Amino acid sequence: ARWVHERALAADIAVGSAPRTHIMWLRLCLPALLALSLQPHFCVALGSTPRLHSSVLGSTPRLRGGAKQPALVAHRASALVAAADSGSRELQAPKQRARAVLEVGALFAACVSLSLMSDTLTKRVLQQDSGLTVTVTFFHFAMSALAGTVVVPALAWLARSNPAAEDGAKKQAGLPPLSLRDMGVLFPLICCQALGFLFTNLSLKFVTVSFSHTVKACECLFTALLTYMLLGQVVSLPKYLSLLPVAAGVALSSATELQFSAAGFGAAMMSNLLFASRSVLSTRLFQQRSAAASTLYWLMCCGALAMLSPLFLTQISFASLMPHTTTAPLGALALCGLAHFGYNMLSFMILQRTSPITHVILHAVRRILVIGVSTTMLRNQITALNWAGIAVAFVGVLGYSLSP
């Protein structure tokens, strides 16, 4: 075994090859090495005297009859096994990285597709009947709460059954017990969740999907302000400076928007304020209580559903939801709600597999793709200056995300 080990190592050094050949020969020698390490124990157990050749694995102190000490032989065999496994992991690392990149890419493509489906369906429903803003928002939360009863426990089961997951992640995956204090902390988050999406859908009632997403790039402005006001945290100077192109880009896009509406612009800005408040309050909640982000999102959807139910029941006309009418059918609203839940859950899954900076960059890229594709699908006209404002705003968002 030692001779094969030395010959393989010499051959690798001579030709300058990768350690693949060396590892292959080591793996061929492993059965012999393990047998050599275990032979003294078997011989002692059977009452016989172990005998090994004097050249095996070098010169070390021997047992009576010429055998090596079992601990030393086992130690050298274990060292060779560890070296072979280490080299094997180095060879498999590029494959694992490529698999992780493909997995995140597939999740991101599905997230963009579902986000685009949700926004375009919402816009078309509101174009057919502008009075269905509350109804669309209600179905977003209703389908999210319904689908979450299956998806959230399934994700928790997968996290607990994964042997590579950390103990903290396994504890966070399940539904945590909720006390009255927790409900008091969740209530502001539920209000921000319900009203934030209600104002988002209200902005889509007045303005295009592309302009609504451009205005929503200003969310980082409110996040920086509320982080200082509520948490007392001050971000770095480069982050504050990166907010200037965000504001300038949104201002340029608003000035050149062909279908500008003050009501739509105000609704989008109000949704930015509410979602920034939700983000800051969620950060404070995670500092006090450990929970999975996907579980928290599902709980907020359930609470928002209960909050909007009275308003929905007072405004709904069930006859307008039937497929035979000219207004939005029930199936389109259900599909819109499922797409809304799908892209939000996929966004959390991407966050679990990447860093926060990568997630923010992918989120900005998702908005740009939704703006471009929705403009083509809904046949909205965007001027060159409007595109310039969109580009400047998202450059500022990326600068805010990448700043230390």
C-alpha cells in the first residue's frame, strides 16, 4: 500500500497533473489499509500473535512478534482516508457551486415570471373594473393564506429533515407558539402588510406597471429614514449619497411619464412608506424572536386577510365575479392571488440561498425585467427620458445595496 502511494505521488509530481490520479490510487489502497489497521485487534481478540511485514507504513514500535502498535497503524490509515476525502471534496466543489448557481437561477426565473403574471393580471382586472381594488387585494391574501397552509408546513418539514441544516434554522422553520405579546408585535406588521398592498394595487389602477415599479424604487429612501427614527441606526455616507440618484431618477421618470397620475404616484409612495415600516419593524421583531421569514410572511397574510374581510364584504358584488359577466371572473382573481403568493415565497427561498446583497440586486433586476416585459405585453409607451430616469433610479438602488 505504501509503495502504491509513493509511486502515484511521484507520477503526479513528474507530469504536473491534478491530484485526481493520486486520489484514485489512494481509494484503491483503502481496503488494504483498513485491513492492516484492524488486523492486530482481531488477532488479540482471537488469542493469536499478529505479524506484519517490516516495511508496511514505515518503521514504528512493534508488538510482540513484529506487529505494529494498532493505534499508530489506525492513525496513519485514518490520515490517508481523510486526505483522500479532502481531495474528493475539492474536486466536487465546482460541481456543487454550479448546481447552486443553477438552482438560484431557476428560482429567480420562476420568481420573475410569477411577479410579471401577478402584476399584469392585476392591471388587466383593474382595467376591466376599477372598483375591484379591494377585491384584488383580498384575493391576494386569501390565496396566500390558503396556499401557505400547505407550503409553509412542507418547507418546515424539509428544513427539519435536512441533516445539513443548522439547529437554529430547524427551530425557526416550524410555526412558533404565539403569545399575546407576539400578537401585539405582529399587529403593526399586519397593518403595514394589508395597507401596503392595498395602496400598491391602487397605484396600478391609475398608472402603468412600469411607472409603479419605478416609483417603488424609492422604498430605500423611507427605509433609511425609518431605520434612524425607530431603531436609532445611522447608515454610512455612501448609502446616503446613493439615495440622490434614486430620487433624481424617479423625478425624471415622473416628469416624462405619458400617463402620469398624482393619485397613482401618491398611492405608490404611500406603499413605499408602509413597506419600509414593515421592513424596519420586522428587523426589530427578529431581534426579539427567532422565526423563519417565510413563516412570518404567511402569518402577516393571514392577519391581513382578516383585516380586509369586513371591507371586502361591504364592497363586493358576487355577481360581478361570475365568469359569464364582462368584468373580472373569479378564476382570474384566484390565479392572480396564487401568482402573488408564489413570487413572494420564491423570493424568500432565494434569500435563504444567497446573501442579502445578492438578494437586493436580484430584486432590482426583477423590477427592471418586469418593467420591460410589462411595457411590451400591455403596449405602454415609454419615452427615452423615461427609460433614462428608470436607469438612474436603479443604479442608485444598486449603489445603496453595495455600499458598506
